[in-house]
Amino acid sequence: MKEENPSSQSFNRQLFRTYVALDNWHKFRLRLFIEGIFAGILGGLAISLFRFLLGKAEEIRIFVYNAFLIPALEGKNILPLAGWILALAVTAAVMYAMCRYAPMASGSGIPQVKGVILGLYKMKWFRILWVKILAGALGIGAGLSLGREGPSIQIGAVAAQGLSRFLGRTRMEERYLITSGASAGLAAAFNAPLAGMMFALEELHRNFSGAVLLPTMTSAITATIVTRFFFGNSTSFHFINLVPMPTEHLGLVVLIAISAGIAGIIFNYGLLHIGAFYNLKIFKNQYYKILFALLVSGALGFILPQVLGGGNKLVDQLAANHYSLWFLLVLLGAKYIFTLISYGCGVPGGFFLPLLVTGALLGSVEANVLVSLDLINEVFTPNIIIIGMVSLFAASVRSPITGTLLILEMTGDFGHLMALALGSAVAYITAELLKGEPIYDALLEKSLATKPDKSCEEERNIIEVPVGSGSILEGRKISELPPMKQTVVIDLKRRGESMIPDPDIKLRAEDFLYILTASKNAEMLKRMGEEQVPRDHVRRKFDRQR
């Protein structure tokens, strides 16, 4: 008799434990609820450390400029300037070494987390954890136009993955915990538990089942409690005397959202194609890319320091001060281009916050024009800035609910909910009509095309597929599902109760299928259950994969 290899034995054990979990569904969900608390605690502590280091690094940069570099430039003293260039070169070398050591820690981290949830990637959790914290603090602290939210989401995800490995959980349960850790990451980054939970559900898992909802909710709340213990309850943005937008101005909100929808397509295009610039022969390897971005940061520190870093303070300044239209246009162009340069070099850091800041600058430009034309009162300038932020986010990321909740929590004012929701919806529809791709999906597809992870190509996983209303799965018998190699339905949940997946059972909206499949099939199976995927498109893509 042929002896079973160790990897098959391990998978069979995992499969058996997964069957047990599915058969004891209520107990399984309760366990996830409790584990979500611990995932939130671990993620909150790790992200608190990241935020502390990031704040100290930014303080050091500002101090060095004000105390040494600017006086040296004015006094034509070259030694401090040469020392700063040397420090940037050393910083580039350190980050280059870290990126080589942990390639999965590069960039935002959100596409990587999406890939892991789909079973398309593997993450070495401890390696990514410390590299993301240190390299992210170095890069953003040195002035690169990157945000803390992407790294925080990946930090929370790998912290939860570490918890799963410590507890010896199955791969299916680990993906639930990774989603909850990512929820904790965004919540802890911005003191925004509702947005953290919604981002995990709307963008990462695209699933509102109890198995996803419970741990993401508890982890987001717990992580927020942890970070508020260290950093207090203050919101990320500070808008003073924010007046609700009157109903007669909602037509202007629509126009602003349409412009943001177009801007979102442009923003995404730049992020997806900045690699063409970094493919120039002058950039022999990633070290030269990182060094170039840091040198640009060093120069901007003298001539336009407002565009350095994530940009929280810049948003507050836009709302509180009056700037000329030309200066706002310069800030908008510089922030956009520098964000592309910073993200394109591949160091750990996200574009989530720079995206919001770019939206704020766009809104500030439009508010300036509207005020000069006497179409609105200047008192509504902060409202236009906020609408610009949420609209650009919805157009780029294509997660309008998350964007609306995030801005509400980051400003601490729920009086402008209607205007934000309207702006999100219109910008979303505009981007859809222009056939723009959601940025994180596009980045994941680009990453898989250029750097496929062969280790996951044939790995088998059990995935949860919700049946959406109007989707290709609704109304079909299980026997009528399009055949796919290495795929079998092992369980069906209907209204929280298990059903044997008999071939003659017709699927209904809000059913949940549990499917054993090769990792490479996971994304297509999930998309088949989504309402918004056109059936012909799914069938064509599905046929190519058969």
C-alpha cells in the first residue's frame, strides 16, 4: 500500500477539523468572537508601537529641518546638508535590505492581505510584522508621501495570523482571523472602529456572514480601545465649527463628486503605471528607486514641506486657513506626483491617507472656485473638503460605505452624513461608468501577473462563498454549477443551519457554500456569488480557467 505523504496527512487533518467546525457552527462562531478579542488586543498593541515610532520619526525630521538644515541652507553651510544626504542614503540602504528580507511587506500590504484571504499568497507573519513596523516608520518618518493605514492593516492581519498559528487553527479559521486582524488594523490606525469593521467586510472578505462579522466587530472595537489607551480619543482630523451642508447645495455636491470620480480614475492610473518610470535604466535595482524617492523628499522639505508624510496636518490647515488658488493647485499636483514617486519605490507604506489628502486638496480647489463665483459661502469650505475626500476614496477604492463611515469617524461630526453618502454614491457610479478598476483589486491582479506565488498555486483550501441576490449562483441547483477542476461543495448553510449539499438543492440568495478547491480558483468562485458580476463576463473568464 502506498504511504500517504506528510503534507497530505496534514491537509486531511485540517479537512477533518474544518468539517467538525462546520458541523458545530454556533460553537465555532462563538469561538471566533472570543478569538477576535485577542486578535484586536495583539493588533492594537503592534499598531500602537508603529504609531509611536512613526510619530517620533516625524518629530525628528521636523526638528532636523528647523534646527539644522534650513539655517544651514540660509547660511550656505554645506556640512549639515551633506550629512542629511548621507543619512537619506543610509536609510535607503536599510529599507532596501528590509524589503529584500521580507518582500511581502513592501507597498501598502492591503493587496497582499486580500491575496492571503483568497489563498493566493502566503505570509511569513513574524518577519512581515517587524519589517512593516520598522521600515514603515522609517519611510514615512523620512517624509515619503505614504500612509499608516495600509501598513496597519497588514500589521493587524499578520498579528492575527500569528495568533492562529499559536492556537493551531485551520486555514479556513485563519482566514477569518486575518480578516478580523485587518479590521483591527484600520480601526487602530484612525480611531475608527466602524470603518475598520466595514472595510474588512466590504473590501477584503466581501462577506457579511456571522463567521466574518463577529470577529471583525470585536477585533475592531478591542483594537480601538487599546490604541485610545495610549493616544487618547482625539479624531484624526480637527474641523472647527463644521456647519451641515444645506439642501440647496446638494447639486454642487453631485458636481464635486463627479469631478472626484474622474480624479479617482486618474489617481489609480498613476499608481498602476508609475512602474514605467521606475523601469528607466537609471534605476538599476530597488535601492536606487528608494534613494531617489528619499532625495525628492529631502528637496521638498525645503521648498514644499506640506506634502511630506501622510498629510493629517495639511487637511487641518486647509480647513482653517485661506490659501490662494494657485498655491492649492501647486499643492494638489505636488502631493499627487510625490505620492506616486513614494509608492512606486516599493517601500512599506500605503496610499490610503495620501488619497484622502489629495481628495481634500481637490475639494479645497473647488471650494475656492465656488466661493469666488459666489455660489457658496466660505463657511462651507470645510464641507467641500470633506466631500472631496470621501468622493475620491469611493472612486478609487470602490468602497463607498467604508469611505463614508471613515470620514465621519475621522472628523467626529455626523451632521454631514447625507452629503457624504451622496458624494460617495455619485463618485462610485462615475468611476463605474468610466470603467475604472478598484485600486486594490487592480494592484492584486498586477502583483499576481508579475510575481506569482508558485507555492500557493495548487494548494487546496476551503472557502466560504455567499450567494448574492441576482448572482450567477442564485436559483441554480448544485448539480448545475459550472464544473471546475479540483473543486467540490462540502457544506451548505441556510439561515445558519447546515444542509447536506445534495445535487438537486436549489441555491437561494443569502445561502453560504463551503467549497474545497485549489487556491487559484478561490477568487473566481467568490466572484460568481457576487451580485454585481455580469454573468457573461464570469462565464467567459470561467471557461478560460477550465
